[in-house]
Amino acid sequence: CDDIARAHAMTGGIPYYLSFFSQWKCLDDAVMNEFFSPGGRLLVEPRLLLSMSFRNVDLYEGILDLMAHGCNEVSVIASKSGKDKAVVSQALAKLGQIGIAAKRKAIGGVGLERGWDIIDGYFRFFYRFVFPYVPAIE
């Protein structure tokens, strides 16, 4: 049960991605081969998906990387990425349109609404735990 829950968290529960894990003996083998091996199907998928929606994939990957590591406000993302706030704001809105990110909402009208979060489980896992190691993997 624990491995099934972890697999769902890593893939965002997407059945197609979960099917990649079925050929491996254990979850650790599946993760190593699908995420952390050159040619791993789940290693190349985020860039492929982003390139289908956006021309400047590097901009979106940089933003997602920063978000995955705790930078959730437009001004912070802009300063750390060296991009203009308007460019970052527009990019976040586009990520929101395709269901990868969403603007924070206050619960019951109480609390802060500033910032954005990665809401897609697969993208959240990938950019937090895999993306920093992609150059070494390749």
C-alpha cells in the first residue's frame, strides 16, 4: 500500500505513467529506471510536455524549478531568475491555464493569497527531486 501511494504521488496518479512502473520488481527499481536513468520515460516527459505548449521551455523549467524549491511569489521568482516580473507573471498564468500551477487561495477568505504552487503531482515531484540532477543523469 505504501508503494502504491508513493507511486501515485510521484506520477500525479496518471494511469499511463503508473503503467511504466508495472514492469519493475519494486518501486525503487521503477524510480531509478524511469526517472533517474538516461532515456527514462519519466525523465524526458516534462520537457516534452512543456515543449508542446511553449516555445521558451527553459523559462518555464526555470520557474518550475524555483517554485519546487520554495519560491512561490512572482517578485521572488523574477529576482532569482533574472526575468522581468511581467514575464514571470505571464508565464505563471500560462502554467495555470494548462493545469500545472495555480494561484494560492485563502481558505474561507482568511490568510494570505500571495504566491503560486505547482498543483500537478508529477511536475511537483519531478522539479523538486529529479530536475536538479538531470545534467548528471544525462
